[in-house]
Amino acid sequence: MIDRASVSEAFRRTLAEATDKPCGLGKLPLVEGQPAEVPYLVLYPQGGPVGGAPLADASEDAELLYQVTVVAARTDQAEWMADRVRRAVLERTTTGDWRWPIDAPGVDVWARELKADAGMDDAGSATGVVSYPQRFSLTASD
């Protein structure tokens, strides 16, 4: 069985490393015990099917859905961070490997897809907060 918690934590670490910005798992990230300053990311696990292994295959499979929300102070900053998130998740090297691996123990995250890009929500721009949610699918086997 694929444990979602380990994949979620590995994905959170990858996003933080690749964007060089803090990333919280379902909540505002903390930096040295204090709320992070914008821009930052929040990763929300969204569910997804986890299938049992077929008769001839001992590997379990899962399609795990996540929303990554950029929280920024300005529109240009949110777009810049959203670009960095897309690169972190989807960019490959010249040899075809993922530029930013998602290393969860005992799990091979072998496919990634951008499922939805909702664009910017600048409803909070008067208070200095804009958000930019994107949804990704990670396909994994153990």
C-alpha cells in the first residue's frame, strides 16, 4: 500500500527546495517558529484513487491529487511563483529524468500532470495578499 503521508511530505520538501520558498502542508508554513512572509506555498492533499496490485503484478498504484497554492503580495510575484511551481513539478532534464525528484521512501513517483491552473485570485489584493492555485496529479507505484 502506498502511504499518502510520506508522498505528501516528500512533495512538500521538493516544492520548498525547488522554489526556495517555504511550503506548508495544509497550513501556513513556519520559518524558525514564526509565520512565513509572502511569498510562500501551501500544499493541500486532495484525494485520489489508490488501487490494489493486479494479479500478475505485486506493485500497488496510486493517482494522488494535490493543490499547490501560491500566496504572494502582488500579482507579478504570484505569477512568478506559479511559474516556479510548474517547473518544480513538470520540468525534466535533457536525459528525461525529473529535474526535481519527489523522493518518498519505497515509492516511485513516475508520472506528473498539471490538472488545473485556476489563475490568480486577487480578491485580497487590497490587503496585500493574492493567491494562485494549481492542481497536480502524481502517479506512483511501490
